[in-house]
Amino acid sequence: MKTIRITVLGTALLLGACTGSGLDPYSREGNWRPNGANEANLIQMLATPTDYTQGQAAPDAMGELATAAVQRLLQDRVRNLPASATTQGMAGASGIGGAQ
């Protein structure tokens, strides 16, 4: 009975010693610490630093068209794709494993 108590107490003490800053690699002396250097470098590389917080639209972007498509998707009113010459002759074809 006394051996079990000593074993449990020893295990508890060992586990207690494992906690703390010794396990965190950033808190040990001599290790790299995150300091925001990547973010600062990115901002320096941007031609317009405000692009980091708010981007700019491409001059030829069709935002209204894309917005309408997303709204249809969210409202479950997705349109079917238009028929084309490549899809009309494939009514019975199998896409996997070739002809059967």
C-alpha cells in the first residue's frame, strides 16, 4: 500500500514539473519569438500600403455579374449550364471507366 502511494505521489510530482514555460518553444531563452516581422515586411513590399487592409478591384472586373451569381447560389436558384456541342452527344456516356 505504501509503495502505491509513493508511486502515485512521484508520478504527480513528475507531471507537475512538466507544466509551465519549459514546454513552450517560444518562451525558452534563445529561441525565435513571433514579433510581427512578416506582417511588417508585407506592408513594406506593397505598392500601396492601404491595400493590406482593403484591396482594390481589377479594372476589368465584372463585380455585378459575380454578385448576381453568388446571390442565386445563396437563394438556391442556380441556373443550368447552357447546352454546347461537346455536351449534347454525351447523353449515355460514362465518365468513369470508359464505354461499357
